[in-house]
Amino acid sequence: MGSSNFFDFWKKLCPFIVTAKPMTDLCWTCQLNNTLIFRSANLDEENKCERVKQQENHLFIVQQERSLYNKMVGNAKRACQENVITELCQNSPCSRNIMMHYSFDYAQQVHLPSNPLQPGPIYFLVPRKYGLFGVCCEGIPRQVNFLVDEAHLISKGSNAVISYLHYFLNNYGTGETDAHFHCDNCSGQKKNRFVLWYFAWRVAVGLHKSVSLNFLIAGHTKFAPDWCFGLLKRAFKRNLVPAQSVLETVVNESSSVNIAQVVGYEDGTTVVPVSDWQAFFKNSCKPLPGIKKYQHFRFDDAHPGSVFVKEHSESAETEFNILMSDSSFPRGAPDVLAPPGLPLQRQQYLYKSIRKYVDEPFKDTVCPNPDVMPNVEQDETVIITETRKDSDGHERVKRGRGKGSQRGQTGGGRRGCGRGHSRGRGQGENNGV
Ligand SMILES: [Zn+2]
């Protein structure tokens, strides 16, 4: 029986057996509350009421946050229409007296070379990794996708996030006076003191009049970048992608919303510099106590050095000073960090195990011959293990799971794709790509 017949019969005969939906939207609070409600069948009315109310409150807050996001996106769309902004291009800071909204997020990294008809053996290997970071301007809409080659992946999350945002605002920003940002609730990379200091600094030095940074509730984080990444990944899975230059074209052609921005080339050339923003602010700014419990942060030029925080969109605002006493924001610019490059062992691994899967013209770009080759003969599996040992524990987990999700992508047709993608997204958030 062919697969289409099989699915027809399945639908006809067993309509009650369905494929699980992608799991990105699972919220821990929702799950806990729903389990409690489910288990309260034998409890008294008062207890039941209490539990239902708990979940109702949670969903009410979720809905409030969602409508705030929708409202900001709606306003941004109107601003773009009124000012005839149809493409992202370079604009001077505060050159337009408008409000704009941006969303940013990491996606699951991709591996190159990538072949829709994946040859069997590469399934067990770790090809060259490319991180994806997207900043979406929903008003137009357009999303700039930063492609981060493995040799340019800097593990310190917030330096990279701030540098990419800074580059985006300098080169693609609409020149708005007031900017709103949304992102998912990933405290490691996005909700941290450095990102707050960066936005406070932007406002204090006149790059914006006001900025707000808003976090979606964990488990309820579907927003524009997911949509753009989805279009990008769909194109990625349909094309033969041997190297970053091809990935760039695939991203640009995936949809009119997507724009590719290379962070650096395989040979080490940098396009988007990553700077040491952490060190830049370290001696003049201080951390915000209890940062994790707040979802909304606001900065305005009438109160330089202050951050106004809220737990939810409708709760009361509190002001904090994030400048150290007798201190002011640093002048000049942060130091640029050199791209880390690939460890020799990783270069050797790519050369020995991956190069054979790369199309001829790209072999020397993606898997060049490292100057020194090891003199030991090992099988491929051993080399993978060594590569894992080579990096820190965090990296190791990432690489292991990266392989797993790749399996999801290629393993089982459409269904496999969806799940692989969704699981991978969560993973990208957790480990900082
Ligand atoms: Zn929930």
C-alpha cells in the first residue's frame, strides 16, 4: 500500500488517532493547572473553583500580554504605512518621530552541507554549524536573519545578542525615536543586566528617545520571528545547501520577508563585529535586583540611567537606577572581540569526515585542509567524541541534541519536520546557539 492510501485509510478507519501538534507552545503553568483541574474531580466545589480560577488568572495575563504585542505590532504597521516605509535600510538615529516595533529571537542552528536527499552516513556526523538570529520589523514586515558561521559563534550570549541588535539598528533600523522590542523569555541571552544596560545607554546617548523591552510569557511565545524562521527552514529543507554563500541565497529567496545578513565568512573575515559590551558597561552600571520576575522594561530620555519595570503589562511600574553612584554611561565604543575561529581538532574533523559530502567548488570553503593533520588513525565516531570533549560541557549537550533534532528533520517526512523544528527551537533558546 502506498503512503497516500495508508493515510486515507487511517483517516477513514481510525480518525481518533492523530499526530501530536508541535510542542512549542507547551506552558508549564498551563500543564500544572490543567493536571490539577483534571485531578480535582473528587474534591469539594470550593477546591475545584480555586483551581479553575488559578488557570483563568494565568490565561487572563497571557491574553493581556498577547494584546499588548498585537497592539504594538498594529501601531508599527500604521507608522510604516503613514511614512511609506517599505524596505529596511540605513537611517540616522531619531530621524523619524515615530514609534517602531521589533522582535528578536534565535532559531535552531542548521548544519552545512545540507542535502534534502541526505546521504546515510552523514546522519551520524556533526557538519559545520550555522547559528541563526533574527530581528523582525513587523510593520513592513521584514526580518533580518544573521547567519553565524561556527568560526564566528561566540558563546557569551549577551555580547552576541547586543552586537547583532546594535548592527541591526545601525544598518536596518527605521530611524524611529521610540522603539519597542519583544522577545521570548530566555533569561540567559536576552533578559539580563547587559541587555538592559545597552538599551539604557542607547536612550542616554540619544540614539533613541524611549525604548521598551517586553518579554512574552514562557510557553506562550509564538511571534513573528517564528513565522519568518518557518519560511526560511522550509526553503532550507528543499534545497541543496553546501556552504554559507548558498545559504545566504536560500534565505533571501525563501520569502520576501527574509533578508540574510552574514556575520562572518568561513575564512574568518568578519562582517558584523561582536563587541565586548559586558566589559563596556561593567564599571558604570549595576544589576537590577530580581530581574527575572519582571516582563516589561522601559527607558526614556527624561530619566537617563533609570529603568521602569513591570511584572505584567497592566501592573504598577517601579523605577530603578541602574547607574552606579557618581557614575555615568561610558563614552566611545566597546572593544571588538576577535572571532573565536575553529579549534584545530574541529578543523581536522571537518576535513576528514565532512569534506567528502561537500560539493567540489565549496570543499575548500567549508572544510579546508588544516595545516597540520593528526598522525593517529581513529574512526569517525571516536573523533566526534573527542570534539565534544574539546569544548565545555554546555557545548557538548548542544551538539549532542543538535544531532538528535537533525534526525527529526530528515527522518520522517512532513510530520518529522514539524516536530524536529519545534523541538529545536526550544533548544536554541536554552543553549545560546
Ligand atoms: Zn500557560
